[in-house]
Amino acid sequence: MANSSQSHTGDTKFTLSGGGQISERALHFLKALIERHIRDGQPVGSRTLARDAGLDLSPATVRNVMSDLEELGLVASPHTSAGRIPTVSGYRLFVDSLLTVSPMDHSLVDKMRSGFEPGGESKALIESASRLLSGVTHLAGLVMVPRHEREVFHQIELLKLSGTRVLAILVTADGEVHNRIIHTEQECSASHLQQASNYLTEMFSGLDMREVRRRLLEDLKQTHQHMDALMMRAMEMAQRVVEGAEHEDDVLIAGQTNLLEFEELANMERLKSLFQAFTEKRQILDLLDRCIEADGVQIFIGQESGFELLDDCSLVTTTYRVEDQILGVLGVIGPTRMDYQRVIPVVDVTAKLLAAALRRP
């Protein structure tokens, strides 16, 4: 909301970012509707809303306000019910302007702090953080592994086998070796493959695998007038071996089964797709990477994530850092009707506790 003005009825009007206007009373109803929907997950009818809002208004007045909210795109009416549910825009307005987040209870913070083993290895502390997030919120908790602990590209060798078969050998900075046999469309000479190996090693040495994969994808999407066919084929081969070698533990996820408790996510096809995303992790990691430079808690609601698999979900994240160096991102995934008021401080406190645990000698 940007500006407010007084209407002729005396009800203050607020201008929305999209240009529409909403009354103070309608905002009050929207807040009550979303809080009710978060609690029980059902469409909210006019009578229930009037009772929850605590206003002595006629059913007709309440219906008019509901219609105004629907016209503004803040609520929608499911086909099976006369009640309304919040839209992504409604949730966004609620989270940005109507939500009051209170500090967590000290006893719960102390209990969460005890979940981090003193002097524990960083991997164990990260696992503790993901379990804590899922346990306290009853959603899926996720923690990105610190960047310095990810696999780092050191060298790649492309060796000619028979015909169009090429052996790709990728070596990481810590000495781990990944091999993959690749079938190419055209036969490559040993000297061309050596030239390509040198080119790729020079380009990517010292970068973590996710950054290598991101750059390869970007380069392959663009048309390079200066890049000959051999180098394009070499980039494609590198992409295939990097995808095979990419570390599966870049993000730790706990509590995925908590999402089975939410009726709106219980559709078998939707669950199958969602759990596939949890298994592959690539899209989730791409989303977390977008949060790495952001300040404070970030919230993606429904389609805001840009990933169709998460259209019915929300993601609440924040970075965790040691001595002002950002190590990674953590957060939770749940339905769009998650209890933001409760979840936001849990995510924020977990980040601070994990950072403190990693800081200890």
C-alpha cells in the first residue's frame, strides 16, 4: 500500500501497488479471511467472516465487501463453494502490510538452541537446522550447504574412444574424479578434444559446480558467432558430465512428509511432482540461489517462485552468515496458507542459531 485518502463515507481508502483502491474495512475483512483460511484451509463464507471480523454489519454489507475484494483480485470463489479463499495477491498484501510478527518465546528459542550439538561438524549442524525447521514449523525444512563446502571444478579431460564415443573425466579441487562416456553426433579428433579440454579447464577451474552448470546453461542458450562447432560440442559434453557429477547434498531437506497433512497438497499427481522436485533439488537450489544476495526474510508465494511445481506452495527463506560472510540460505516450504506469523520468526531464529553454532571453534 502506498497512499491513503478519506472517502465520502468516512472509510479511509488505501491505494494498492497495482493502482486499485481498497477501504480500511475491506483490509480488516481480508486479514480476518486469510487468518481463518490459514487455520482451517476451507473457503470462508460471509457469516463466518462477519463473526471473525467482530463487526456488526448486515450480511449484505459483508457480501459487498467480499465482492470488492474479489474484484481487486485479492480473493477468489472456488466453484464448489459460496465462500472465498485468498489469492496469491491477497497473501502478498497480507504478508507485506497486514502481518504482525512477534518475537519468539525465549523458552522455545532455548529449546531450539539445544538442538545444535556443541562443537559439531558443520554437516551435522546443517542437518540439525533442517530437522529443526521441519520439526518446529511442521513443514519441509531446507538448508543450503555452505558454498565453501561444495565441490569445486578443477580440471576436465575429454579422451577419444572408438567412433563417436568420448570419455569425459572431471576432477574436483579435493581430488574426487567423475567419469562419463558421452556419445557425440560427430567424430572428434584427439587433438580437437585436447584443445577443448584446455579451453574448458581454463574457463571453469576454481568455480563451484553449480556456478559451472549455470554458466554452461547460459552459454548454450545464446548463439555464439565466435564459437566454432567443436567448442559448442565441448560445452555440451561438459554440461552432461557436470550434471552427472553435481553434488546431491548441496541442499539438505527434512520433513517432506509433513506436507501430506495439507489437503490442498494431497493430490497424488501434485505430490508426485513435488517429491520429484525434492529428490532432484535442482529447481529448489536455483530458487535458493536467487535469495543468496537478498537482505532479511524472503517470501515466495505460489507462482511467484517461477516454478510450476511450487504453484501451490510458499517458500520462506533467509541467509545465514558468519562474520558478515554469507554461507548459504535456509528456510521452509509449505502450502500457501502456512502460518506466516509463526513461520517467519522460526526461519529467522534458526539462521541466527546455525550461524552461532558454525562460529564456535
